[in-house]
Amino acid sequence: MKQPAQNTRRGLSLVELLVVVTIIGVLIALVLPAIQAAREAARRSACLDHLRQTSLAVIHRAETRGARLPALWATDRMDPWENFSWRADILAEVEQQATAEQLHRDSAPLDSINLRPASVQIPVFQCPSTPGYLRSIAAMGSAAGSGLSYDGLQLAACDYAACYEVTTAGADEPLAGAWKSGEAASDEATIPGSEVLPTAASLQQRTIAAPLRAVADGLSRTILLVEQAGKPDRFKATGLVPSAAAIEGPWATAEWGAFYAAGVNQDNHAGLFGFHAGANVAMCDGAAMTIGADAEWSVVAALMTRDGQEIIDRGDWQ
């Protein structure tokens, strides 16, 4: 009598299943960092492109004004939040003409009449690596000193700042950056929180357009714009830290443009800061590049000053 054929099929044993799961886990662990690195590389590249577009818009605007950069501040009011920034001057060059037409330049940027256009997100002014990309900032009356009610409207943020002046070790006074008008440096501290308040003369100087011809070190060797990502929140090398009421951050309002943090990615209110392995900058000729986090501050400061006559090797900062 013929015996029925036995079924030889069987499922995976528990040990085999565990081996398969382990192999899959190892593969994921190997691939995931590469995917994350590729994504960050793409975000850094987009940040460089945004900086490049913004710098070229500034340069184009300057060419229409006798080779003079837009003024850092629109007026000589004491607080950056009370002044329109240079970014408000280049809206047409970054395809935001409609937003520009809605701004009332005879009023402060935090006046209620300007809050709606100031809330418009402008992606070219922000870095995709920054937490909360295309973020908004709550408009606070206490920050502007006006006490106005802003009806819950938000101001759109910005991650790029102009280089006005730089403090270096051993220097008696800040050194001029590309955006500083005139020849003389400030004779007082212009650092937020300083016990020495800016003088009326130094505030007035911020309202004067700086000539590109003052960049004696060369347009390709002098920084025009820097990444200062994450404002108005305060970031340091250790991460997010508690901070007093912010006075910088929206694209519509001005910044001090004063740099005194000794290093890259040390303080996003006092120096270059990006959520990369370094921070991005744009030169006065429109080129954009990354300065490594380990770059010497003396080298970075030399790139940020316009007439130091330094000879800098590219390998010193990349």
C-alpha cells in the first residue's frame, strides 16, 4: 500500500526569525545615517543658494544706486525692531514686489499697518536646516517698546544678516565690515545688552548706504552676508539657551550687524551660526560658501573686514 507523501514545508524557526530581524536592523542602521547626511547636504546646498540669491539681489540693488549698498537701518531709532532692514529694500529683486508695495515705509515695521506684509514668508531669506523652517515670530509690543496690540499676527523670520562691524582680539575698536558707511569705526559699544549705549552719530551712520568701493580687500575676499540662523531664539554651541526679549529675527526689521563671538557656531546673535558643520556666507561678489566650524576666528574676522589687507589662504577656513 502506497504511503501518502509527507509535507516537508516548514516555517521559520524563532532563531532564524531573530537573525532576519537583526540583519534588517543592521542594514537600517547603516543606511539611515547616509540618508540623513544626504538630506542635510541638500538642505545646506539650498541654504547656499538662498544666500547667493540674496547677495546677488543686494548687488543688483547697489548697481542701481551708484554702487552703494542698501542702508543697514531705515532710520536712526534706537532699537533694530523699530527700523526696516536692508531686506525690505531688495524685495523686488527677490520677486516680492507685491509685498514691497504693501509696506508703509514712513511707519515702523511693527506698527499695525505693516504687520500683515511683514508676516509674509520669504523662503529665500531662510535656511532649510533651521528648526522650524519657514517659521514665524510672535510680534511682542514689549520688544519694540511701543506697547501696541498686534492682534495675534506673526512676523516672518530671517536667517541671514549683514556684516557691519567686527570685534577682534587686541583691537581697540570694532573694525569696519562691507556695510559700514564712512571710514571711522564706532567709538562706543553697539552690542545689545552693553552698558554703553550707541550714540546718535553711530545710529545715524547705520542709515547711510555704504559704498562698495570701500571694500579695499577685494569683493571676492570680503563677506557681505552671513548665516545667523535661529533668531530670535538664542543658540550657542551647547544648544538652545534662555534669552531675554529678542530684538532681532524678522526679515522686515533691522539687525545690529555687530560680530564679536570668537568662533563659528558659538552664538547665533554674536557671530556666524548655522545648523550645519559650519556656517554659510556670501561674498561681496555674490559667491556663497561654507566656513567650517573649526575655522580660526582671526581668519573669519579677516574675511569679514573690508580693508585689513590680509592675505588669506582658502584652506584656512574651509
